[in-house]
Amino acid sequence: MLRRIICFLKHETVFTVSALIALITACFVLPDREYWGYIDFKVLALLLSLMAVVAGLKGCGAFRALSGFLLCRCKNGRVLALILVMLPFFTSMLITNDVALLTFVPFTVMLLDEIGQEKALIPLLVLETVAANLGSMATPVGNPQNLYLYSAYAMEAGEFFGAVLPLTAASFLLLLGSALFVLPKALPMPEIKQETISDRRKLWVYTALFLLCLLVVFRVLHFGFALLAVLIALFVLDRPLLRELDYMLLLTFVCFFIVSGNLGRIEPVKAFLASLLEKNTLLTAVGASQVISNVPAAVLLRTFTEDVRGLLMGVNIGGLGTPIASLASLITLKLYLAAPGAKGGKFLALFTAVNAAGLLLLLLLAAVL
């Protein structure tokens, strides 16, 4: 029993820490009726719906089919590197950064091993991770912090895209220039099997459900309608998926809702955070993301500022930097360390250098915008 508990705590570190912090703040603000008002049920319902839909699309083989379609048309190594980096960049806009990395990192490890380019594995995985973290900021559904802030501030589409698209465009150009020279141009291209969709009926159903979720995000439909439709579809078509969804992520959000709500009722803490955000929301959001990661930073800081633009840019840019700045980065690290001949120190050194450079450049751009 003790071993299971220790294993759970190690596997769900973020949830464990968030629950502990929530309990600590509850010692200062005892549970009462106001706790219920802390929780954003629309965000939780949307997160659950999107996780289910993306899991369904992945199960159908949609993302593997897409990557196979593109890679079958590669003519040289530079194009191959470009596709491997841009796949997570663009797909993360719709399927979130962590799902993009879970899908394409193992594929990259396998592919480079087949063509004898193991030396390029670390640079490519680092660029793929940066690409997923930066590409995901382009849409409200690209990552949890965007979804939360878009809903919490009741943002208009023009306001949201006006803040993130210039940063996304700059990120694309930086990644384009970096990826082109990771692999040599003259490279024997492997035979890549064209994957097929395993169940086209499910593909169409999940695509329709994803569109429903987008209508909720843009406040055309009520979130309850989409959640009910998704749950019914999973119960009928993919019941096992119901057990595989990341419910711990939802509980982690609940914990940080409690933390944020309680801190907002502790006057010294409230005054301190408000003063930091008043001085510079962008830098405060970036700094908080480096320590507690960008999703909790968004939930925590939202209560203390109305500068949605600065906070939105800060928690997205703040996904660069330390490995915990974006928890999706830890996915790449974990998958890489499981590969034969992995060199963790070398990976972290390059990861830190590339992230620091990207963070500095985008921070300068964001300060000008």
C-alpha cells in the first residue's frame, strides 16, 4: 500500500504539490461557501471535452496518418528536419502541446535511429519541444492556460489573436531558421509506411465533437451541451477511453482555483502579488512560470490583474526557460531518457541554452508590442 502511494506521488507530482498548497492556504482561509465560487466549471468541462476528443482522434490514427503523409514526400534531410519540427508546432494549436509531444517525440526517436542520425536526436527533440510550446499559444485550445484565460476574462477573438499571433509568427521564423540545418541535406531517406485511419466513422464523429468544443470556446454554445455530447459519444464508441483521460489535470486545476481564491482573501499576499503585477505583468508571469509552470501561474495571477494581454503573453512565453516552465517539456525529457544511449546532461544543457535564447528574444518582442 505504501509503495503504491509513493508511486502515485511520484507520478502525479504536480497534483500532489497543488493539493498540498491548497491545504496550506485552507489553514488561513477556512472552507466556506465562497470556495464553491472559486471553481470555473466551464474551463473544467471544456478541458475534459477536449482531452476526450483529442484522445479519440489519436486513437483513430489521425496524427500518425498526417505525419506519414507529409514524411512520405520528403526529398532530403533538411525538409525532413523541417517537417519533424513543424508537425508539433502546428498540431499543438489544436491538440495541445503535451499531446503533440507524446505523438511525435517517440516517432522522431525511431526515425532517426533508422537513418543513423542519432547525433541529431537531441537538437531535434529540443526544437520539437520548443515548437510545441510556442505553437500551442496561437489558439485558445492550444494549451490549458490559454483556455482558462480566454474564458476567465471573457476575451474577444480579436483581442486574443492580436496578442499571440505576432509572437507565433516570430516563433515560426526562429524555428524555421533553426530546423533547416539540423540534418544534412544529402540523406538516404527511409521507407516510411503511410499510416491509415483505423476507423473513419470515429474520425468524423470526433471531428464534429471538436468543432462543437470550438463553438463553446467562442461562446456560441453552452459548455454543458458539448460535454454531454462528448460523454455520450465516448460511452457508445470508445468506452475504454473514459478510464484513460487525465482526471488528475482537472483536479490540479481545482486545487489551484482554491489556492488562487484563498490567496485573494489573504490581504498581505494579495497586496504583494498585486504590486508585482502592477509593476510589470509580463515579467511577473514569465518569472512565476519558471518556478511553478505556466498553467498554475495563469490560474494564480489571474485574480490579481486585469492586464489580460500581459498575462497571456507572459505565461505563453514563460513556457520557455526551465524544464518545469511548461510541463509538456518534461514529457520530452522523460521519453528521451528512455531511449538507448540517452545523455541527460547534454540534453538539459542544449535545452537550457535554446530555451533561454528563445525566451529572451520573444520577451524583447513582447515588450515592444
